[in-house]
Amino acid sequence: MKTAVVTGGASGIGLGIAERLRADGLHVATLDLNPAADDDFAYRADVSDPDQITAALTDVREKLGPVTVLVNAAGVEKYRRFQNLSFEEWKQIIDVNLHGVFHTVQAVLPDMMSANWGRVVNISSSSTHSGQPFMSAYVAAKSGLNGLTKSLALELGPYGITVNAVPPGFIDTPMLRRSEEKRLLGGTIEEHIQRTPVRRVGKPADIAAACSFLISEDAGYITGQILGVNGGRNT
Ligand code: NAP
């Protein structure tokens, strides 16, 4: 039985991915800021802190064995006009969304290389397709994540490790609802649905289905790809 680590697994997309991978028959451990209290394999860890990741992974390995599947779903967004964005805010967004993935991939690589098999899926963002006003730090971090995905795919392919990215668009999660409440979406979710080709909001399960496939043996020849899951909003 394979062991997967899902960051951001306590909420929204990460939670949906963790549930799907469990249903697929994997052991799943989650890393998050506020983990579920009733889950023995839900770890409190800030992905921007390598020591917290190491501590959590040491325990995961002891209890569940080597980690050969990693899904990076932890993320934070920030809406701010660029001229008002402080360098501290910029760094905080890059720290979680991009440096966090640097830390988690480095932490699990030894397991994947020993197994000569591994799967990494990075949850980036549909905002990387065209940019997004007032989200420069976030889009820069997520675009960096797409680039990291492609480079790692080339570097790690010879070790049996695939690395892909899924940029979600318009998925109904606490993050999206918070943005709607703060009127940051440029319209309500209902209004956005009318502008979405498949005429619905996405669900965490839609992203989880893509991850499930990319993690499967069937996807072993797919690496370095950016698989948009966005209801046709970005083509
Ligand atoms: P969410 O419901 O807010 O879930 C994100 C999770 O990541 C939360 O549990 C959050 O914890 C956790 N987290 C934040 N900072 C962390 C850190 N430093 N260390 C560990 N965990 C951390 O948001 P979501 O919509 O599911 O987003 C999941 C991913 O999809 C994110 O990377 C996001 O950027 C990306 N995404 C989402 C959409 C969308 O339409 N929803 C679109 C594009 C991209 P707390 O809640 O406790 O802070």
C-alpha cells in the first residue's frame, strides 16, 4: 500500500484530494495549519517551515512507511494593489505557495528515489494562464510552481518520478467563499457560473479526480504537464 502526503489537507481542495486518495486505497497523511483533531494522520505543520515538515514526515514514515506520493495543495492568496503590497507580504505569499513546495519535495525525495518510483502533483492556479490584477505575488508564486514542475519532471524522470501540476479554476472551497464575501471575485459565484462554459462551479472532487489519475500507474508516461481543471474558463 502506497503512502501519500497531502499538504493543505484539512480544507477545500486538499481535503477532497485526501478523501479521494484514501478511497483509492492509499495511506494518506495530511499536513496543515489546523489539522482535524479526530485524524491520527493529520499533522500540524506550516509548509514554509522545513523543520515542521521534517518532524511530521519522520512520524509519517514510522507509522505509514516511505512516502512516494506527494500532493502540494496548501496555499494562501493575497489581493492587494501592487503599489500597496509590502515586501513582507510578497515574501509571505512566495514562502507558502512556492518555498513550501521546495521544502516538501526535498523532504520526500529520498523515499521516492529509494523506491525508484514517485508521484508529485502541485496544485497551482488558473490565474497563471493569463495573470490576475491585484494578485501579483500569488500569480508569481503559482507561475513559479508551474515552472518548478516542468524542471523537476525533466530532472526526476530518470528515477521513475513524475511531476505534474493541476491549476484549478473557480472551485467551491472556503477560499473561494471568503473571496466572494469580501467581493473580490468581480461578481458573485452565481454570476461566474453563467460565464463558465460547463455552467457550474467546480468541486474539490473535480481536482481530486485529476490528481487520482496523475498518481495512477496509467499516468506513468505523463510528466511535466500542466493539466487545467477549470470548466473551460481557461483554454
Ligand atoms: P482552502 O480551503 O483555504 O485550503 C487551503 C488549506 O491550506 C487550508 O487548510 C489552509 O489552512 C492551508 N494552509 C495555508 N497556509 C498553510 C501553510 N503555511 N502550511 C500548511 N497549510 C497551509 O483553499 P482551497 O481553495 O482548497 O485551495 C487549495 C489550493 O488550490 C491552494 O493552493 C490554492 O491556491 C489553489 N487554488 C484554489 C482555487 C479555487 O478556486 N478554490 C483556484 C486556484 C488555485 P488554514 O485555512 O488554517 O489557513
